[in-house]
Amino acid sequence: MWRWLHPYAKPEATYRLVDKLLPWFAAFTVVSLAVGMIWGLAYAPADYQQGDSYRIIYIHVPSAIFSMAAYFAMAVMGAIALIWQIKTAEWAIPAIAPVGAAMTVVALLTGAIWGKPMWGTWWVWDARLTSELILLFLYVGVMALYYAFDDVRTGAKAASILAIVGVVNLPIIHYSVEWWNTLHQGATITKFERPSIATSMLWPLLVSLLGFKLLTISLVMMRFKNELLRHELHRPWAQKELSADKELSDGV
Amino acid sequence: MNSWQLWRSVLAKDLRIAARRRSDALNPLMFLLMVVTLFPLGIGPGPDILERIAPGIIWVAALLATLLGLDRLFKDDYNDGSLEQLCLLPEPLAYTLTAKVAAHWLLSGLPLVLLSPLLALLLNLPVDAWWALALSLLLGTPALSALGAIGAALTLQLQRGGSLVSLILLPLFIPLLIFATSAVENAGMGLDVHAQLAILAAISVLTVTLAPLAIAAAVRMSMN
Amino acid sequence: MAFESFGEFLQMGGYGFYVWLSFFLSFLVIAGVALDAALGRRRLQRQSQTLQRRKRRLAKRQQSPVKESTR
Amino acid sequence: MTKPVTTQRVNTDTPLLHADGVSSIRGGRVLFAQLQFALYSGELWQISGANGAGKSTLLRMLAGLLQPSSGGVFFNGHKLAAYRNEFHQQLLYIGHKAAVKPELSALENVFWQRRLGGDKSAQLNDERDWDVLEQLGLLGLEEELTGRLSAGQQRRVALTRLWSSTAELWILDEPFTALDVDGIALLQQRFKQHLDNGGSIIMTSHQPLGLADLPLQQLTLAPLQQEAMSE
């Protein structure tokens, strides 16, 4: 497998691969998101308890899941960068972090908005929302550290280490927050727990999950392409690639 | 060149540099947000307790966040000689330095005001008190920046002046804290807040007009 | 179809404001990330152009040495 | 204790800048005492002395950044403290620390130096700035952040002020530091121009100036004996 992967340590080859795959990912993102959203919003039945407000779940749950998955992916990239000294893996960190942070923000926003009709306030220190908030802080820390150094490689290494530390901490944070929450208030109904969800609601959720997965990957790819170009700006292939879309640059 | 243009040039230069070092301005804000998050985690998420202590938490966190950013206010300019050049301008130093203080306020005070609704939301502050919180920050933060600049200028020559700045400044911040939290609390209970806000405004006006003299004196002292 | 009419669909059983607000804000955030990536490419383009302009200017300068005028 | 001043007085009217009995005592140590010094238009002075002799301190006093422990500095016969505004309009001081911002590009640095130097017509991307940058061999680096340039290049960015300023009196602390041979030659050429236009320069330098046609005058700060303390 490593022999197969090895060429992709070369930025240009990676760029070509990502460039080729991105349109497919983008297209499937649009399709699956459209199907998932329309299905979830219009065709899935209303919840007998929460009415139609539960439809926020079709964004909230996928974005929450992929905000964590993106952090995990970032940590994996960090590990690869540290262990095998592969530069392209280092550059994946600034590509993934803002996308993951955006997913976290979406999960927080939808969670807060969902909370308003359910609990009557925009913000409740519910276990999942609290861990999402902490996750956002972790993302911010990684990004701040990455950009804090004058030398990009040092910054990438520092951010990699922090990402890995964060991933180890993530479950601990999650469970401690859950424990803290149950300790302090048994009264709050955990609305986000769905012990059994009807199949008619589950299917659109699964499609949305797929859509968000593809969306996350596509956004990361877009940013990753930029990172590759940024670090290779002095190379002829990058300059050629950038001057190819000339029609954009006329106004500059 | 008239002095107003010079003032704007100093301000514009500082803002441009801040745009190149975005994390310097953003880190104190994130710090503020995290500190505010720590309180519910430490005390418990009960809305009643949080509501009770919210004004104090937010203002204390705001004071700490302000202190974080102060260290760099004059330090870079001092280290690279730009501050010397400001001393050598025909315009009075006390006047040109207000441009730097204004830049500091735009980068630290104003974001605090804009962030305040979010903080209020996190700490379950009654909606009636939101505007009072924002207003108290809007009226109080100019004084924070001006007083902070005095502390920063006084400790310029020290290599590690960070903790000393806090020791100097926190006592000076106390009146602001008292009147601001009182205003927010009163607003939450539906009481009149004009007196507190008026006092805050008076403190700010007084500080912003008089502090530049102290800042300029401190900077000239640091030139030795 | 869970709704009788389009109007009902918009109302979401009384929860329309919350449902649509959360969809709208999520869209805004995600579109922001995508837009930033697109703008990032433009910024890179500009940087690349600056680099090439710099190269050209240096080449030109090597042909004709510094002119003498000062102000 | 009076220092011998090696001026051959070229004219007899009031000097542009003169120091009368200036002393500096720092941390209980006397750097120099009762210094007499006079500079006329069109003169170039080099202040030399061993490390720690107080060269930079003297320059900062002459620039009005430091108060002399005793004595006074006069510009056109007026005491500096009372004549600050006019003095600073005619003064260009470049200290050891060159006031170059690492976060700004070379072009932006030049622009802001012009702006803060009082030139309100200054624009970013000014043709004049491009000329200056070209003369100093910084072309091609103008959009690089200054912090990423080498020490010598950063020094060149700082020295662009000599080309853009209209000040009459230059006070320069070690202007040749970190410059290569080309840079030094360029700077000396600019000195000559400035002197020919009736300007004057006071500078410190470890290097002996190489140009014979520069009318150089020397002021040497010799290490003082402890006896000076008693004064």
C-alpha cells in the first residue's frame, strides 16, 4: 500500500489526483444533499412529540458527526506528517481545520436553534452542545498554533502534535461533560437521544449523512488544492496551473 | 500635513499591521469565550446561578482578555524604533499616541462589545440585560484601553512586563467593574441603569482625555 | 409528502422560523467556507502574478542599469 | 573637562546645531562631560569612540530624545526644548533600531515613512518610491514582507528615508551596519549629494569613510577617568 501511496507525497501528483476527483465529489455532494434535505424536509413524517421542529436533525446530526470525524482525520494527517515527514500531509491540516470548525459551528448553531422551541432558551448547557463548543475551541487552538509560527513547517509540526493530543482527549472530554451534565441536572430531557428512530425518518438521515460526508470531503479538497498551490507557488507547474484560469484575473 | 491626517496614518498603519497578525487580536477574544465557558463547567449549568453571576463573570473575563493583548501595544514599536520616530514628530506625542490607543480599542474593545450578546446567551443573562451589557462594555472599554496603555508604556523597558502590567492595572480597573456589573444587574431586574452608565461614561471621558498625558510621559521616560 | 400544501411546508407546523433559520445559517456558514476556498485561489493567482512580474522586472533591470536621478 | 573640538570654523554665524557643555551620567557612570560641539550647514561629522563610549547616547541627545544630564543642545541658537516643532521638521534621525515594520512590505514601509515624515501627498505605490527602491537594489523585493528580508536588505529599506526626506539635518546611528560594499558606496554617494545641497550629517561609524571628497570632521569620545565624577 505504501508503494502505491508514495507518488502522492509529491505535491504535483497529489494535485492532479485531487483535481480529477473533486468534480465527482462535488457532483455527488450536490445530489445526495439535495435528496437528503428534500426527503427530510418534505417527505419524512413529523415527529409525534416534537412536530416538524425535529427536521433540524438532518443538518444537526450529520454536521456534529463530521465535525468530530474531520478532527480525527486531521489528527491522522498530523500523525502521518510527524512519522513519515510527508509534507503534503502537513498541508492537509490547514485544509481540514477550517472545514471541521465550520461543521462544528453549524452543529452549534442548529443545536441552539433547535433548543429554542424545545427548552425555551437559545442555549442550554446540554452535554452534546457543550462538547461541540469545546471541540470548536480545540479547532481554534490548532489553527492559531499553525499560523503562529513564522516558519510554516514548525507551525505544521506543532499543530500536528496538538491535533493528536486533542484526539486522545476528545473521548475523555466527551464523557466528562456527559457525567457533569447528569450530575448537575436530571431534569433536562435529552432531546438528542433517539433510542429508536422510525425507518421513514432514518433513511433520509442516512442520505444526509452521506451528503455531509461528501460535502466535508469536497470542501477539504478545495482548500487542499489551494494549500498545494500555495506551497508550490515558485514551481512552474503551479504557476502554469494558476495562469490557466486567466479569465478570472483580468480585473486584478 | 495637518495633524488629523497624521493621526489617521498612525491608526491606519497599526490596523494594517494587525491585519497581518490576526491571531494577536483574535486570541484574547477566544480566551474570553473559553473563560466564560469554564464557569458553567465549574459551577454547574443551572440557569439561575449562571444568571446571577453572569455580569461579574463577563466583565472579569473582559478585563483579563484586555490585559492579554496589552503587552504588545507599544512593545513592537519600542523594539523596532518606531516609537522613537513618533517622539521625533513635530506633533505632540500625547496626541499621536491616542491614535495607537484608538487602534487598540478598535481591535480589543469593540470586538468585546460585538461578542457580548453571545456571552450573555451562554450565561443565560436575561434578554433585558443584553443591551445594558453591550452598552456598559461600549462605555467602559475605552477607559480600559487608555488605562491599559499607561500600564503598557510604564513597563516598556522590562523584558517580561506581562505580569507586572496586571498588578499595576487591575486595581485601576475596579471602579469600572463595579459600575458596569451593577448596571447589568439592575437592567436584568428591570431597574433604572442611567446612573451607572452615566458614571461609566464619565470615567471613560475623563480617562481618555487625561491618560494620553501619562502615556506620553511614560513613553518618554522609557526612551532613556 | 408530509405536507398538504406549499404554505404548510413553509410553516413547518409552526416551527418554520426555527427550521428555516437553521437551514439558512448552515447554508451561510458552508457557503462561506466554499467561497473562501474560491477566493483563496484568486489570492494565489494574484501572488503568482506578482512573482512573475517581479521576475520580469528583475530581468529588465539587469538589461538596463539603475538610472541616476534622485529626488 | 573640555574636549578638544577639531573644527576649522568655516563660517562665523550661528551654528545649525550646537551642544554647550553637555554631559551624560548613566547609572552613576559618566559617559562624557562638558562636551562642546558645533555643526554648521554643509558639514559632515563622524563621532567615533570605543564601544560604550556614549556615541549613541550623544546622538540621541542631539536628536532631542534624551535630556542631557547637564548643559543644553541648541538648534539655530534656540534651546531644543523650546524649539521642538521647528527642529523636528528639519531633523531626520535613524537610530540603531531602524523603525522598519517586519509585518509590512518594503513598499508599504517606504510609504508610511513618507507619510509619518509629513508628506501628505504620499501614496502607496508611488512612482517616487519605486525609484528609491530601484536605486537601493530592492526591486523585485518590494512586495515581500520586510521581516523575511535579510538584515542588509532591511537596513536598505530603512535607509530609503534618506532619499525621500526633505530634512536638513541627518542624525544617523551606524548607518553602514549590515550593508555590503555596494550599499556603502551608494550611501556615501547620497551623503555627498546631501552635503552639496547644503544639508548636514552627524553619524557614528566604526568604519573609516572611504571617500576622499567628503569633508569629514571627527569627534572622538575618549573614555573618561573617574575624576570626572567629582564635577
